[in-house]
Amino acid sequence: MSVIISRSPEETEAVGEELGRALGAGDVVGLCGELGAGKTCFVRGVARALGVPGRPLSPTFTLVNEYRGARPVYHVDAYRTESLAELVALGLDEYFDGDGVTVIEWADAMRPLLPARTICVRIDGVGDEPRTITILRPGA
């Protein structure tokens, strides 16, 4: 388990980028934290590490954004989903077992669907507060 303190959105992105450099095909990252904690900032860092050009946006209304870089990034947002059945209907298991990296915001909403190998990231703190980022790798 790693615990990192972030004092800015840029630092949160840098933590995501550091994790992103260690990710490979089929890796799944589940992000949890309050609204405004910095989950999307973290995803931007992961995407940058994987060669995604531009600035990823939260897929709150589309549920999944796919970004192409050196490795595909599947950015899922479960915030507006109403049931596990809705998430199953998206075919998320295909993303989990694909050639890219899947990063899920609001992963706690779909915990029963996540593979055991999911890297869990919890971001605590909102507003101007520093963020405490806890990264738990499977088997740790």
C-alpha cells in the first residue's frame, strides 16, 4: 500500500502518471473518492503516461471514453449508473481483458464486477484541502 499527499491538481496528475508508467495490457484501476476529489486529474496523469494526446475529460454522461495512445485507455465513469446490470450491459469485461488499461471513476459502485487484480486508488480531500491518495495493489 502506498499513501501519497498531493497539494495540487498537478501533483495528483503526477501521481497518476507515475502509476500509469507501471501499467500494462489488461490492468484495471478503480478510483474512489468524493465528488471533486481529483479522480479525473488522476486519470489525466495515467493517460499521459500511456501516450494519450490531449486532455481526457470525465465520461459522466457517455459512461466510457476510449483514448488511443501507446496503449489504449478505457476511461469509465460509474457515477450516473443505476444498477450493476446497466454496467454489465456495457460489456466492461471485454475492456478488462483487452489490450488496454481500464480506469474506473466511482469504482465502488461496481465493486462486485471488478476483477481481483484491480488496483484500488482512494483519493480523500476536497476543495482546497490536500489530497491523501492511497494506492492498494492486489495481494498487498
